Amino acid sequence: MDSRRQELAEFLQALRQRSSPAAFGFPEGSRRRTRGLRREEVAQLAGISATWYTWIEQGREVNMSAETLDRLAQALRLSRSERGYLFDLAGRHDPHSSKTEADLVPDTLVRMLAHIAIPAYIMGRYWDMLAWNQPAADLFSGWLDQPVGTDAPPPNLLRYVFLHPLARHLVVNWEVRARRLVAEFRADCRSRLEEPALQKLVAELSQSSTDFDRFWKLHDVLERQGGQREFTHPHLGLITYQQVTLRPVDQEQLKLVLLNPEQDESGHPPAPHHSCS
């Protein structure tokens, strides 16, 4: 039996067996031979065939649609983590993931940014810049150090790289970096390609930038990796960082990006620049 199907079968069995029948409107009764809900009861709650559900718990090779998985998740009252695990085991995209995982940055992360001495910022699912510290604003001068209107959309890294006139001067080897950025974005959004917000962003960038359109049509796919990043800063000149990207456990659609300055020939990192604004 396929290990993923076996894990899915055992996961559903465990969920069912620890569910109290009374909590789901079924009598406890002394005639129950097993703990928790019966398979027939789970199938009834989910509105699916009892035989078909039994096959899933037996680890048989059955085709499960996202709609059916959604019914099971709701019927068993799964938590967000349990729901995500269910869909991952079944190899299906959760149609409600974009609704259950809003791009909201926890206050603790925002406060933490202020205490980080190197450029650091947080990006959302479509690479909107949701929060950043002063060193990041200083690095991306002319962009992140500018005021954002209350009704304006958040700054977006892809819009900056492909549409902002300063980006081509700031980013060293712009062509190479921009192409890689698109490949990383495609990989990062591979489970959300059908979402209207993503399609709207891709359409906007494709229409506004021939470079983005060309790179997007290449269908390059690369996982987001750290490594050296070079910038030609208007005040500091050439400056090099080592980039690291982290994801919060409870909101994995967020990305915390850290840029650690490389040491200069004297063995010290370049002095940080602070804007006067």
C-alpha cells in the first residue's frame, strides 16, 4: 500500500475514534464495539457513501476531490492544522486556504522587526511587503521609505523589481536576479495559480512589463533560496548581503526575509545608512 494512502487512512481512523458520538448528535450507547464514531456515521455527516469512506480508511486507491475532502473536514470539525494535513496527504489543494489564511502579520513579528539591526521585511502570499524595519527602508530608499496611503495597496516586491525605475539601478545583475525572482514566485504560488488575486497580479505585470511577461512564459520553477545579494546603493555604493528567508510555523504563507551584510576587507560590516526623512 502507498505510504501516503496508509497515513491518510490511519489519520482518519484516529480522528474518528477520538470523536465523541454525543458531540455529533449520536447516542453513546453500550452496544458500541469501538471508540468514537462509526464509519457509517462519519459518512452520514459528510454526505458521502459509507462504502466509499470505508475504502479510504482501508487505504484503497480512490480518487478524492477537494469538495469531498472539504466535507470530511467540516464533518469531523478539523482544526486548521488538521485540515491542512488532510489535504496534503490527499494531494489536493484546499479551496478555502486563501480564506482561512489571511495575510495578517502578528503584532509580535512586527515588534520584533524594530529590534533587528539588519534589513528585514515580511512578505505575504503574493509577495506584498506587509512590514519592514528602518534598515530595510534605508536599503530600498525611494520605495520603502516613502509613505503609503491608507487606501493604497501595500508595496509589492514584483511590482518594484519590474515597474519601479530605481530597481534596475539598485539590483546588481538585474536580468539574472529578476528572472530568478519570477521562477521563485511561480514555485511559491504553485498551489494558488487558480486564485483570482494571483491571476490579476500576473496579468497586470505581464501587460506592464515585457520582461516579466517573457520570464513568466519560460515556466522556470525554483525554490526560494538564500545566498548572496548585491545592491548598488545611491549612498553606500556596492553593498553585499547574505539573504535568509524564514516562515512562521502558524502562518506559512508569510516570509520573513533577513539581509545580513557581508564583512568588508577590514573584517567589519559596512556602516548602516540612516535616511534623513
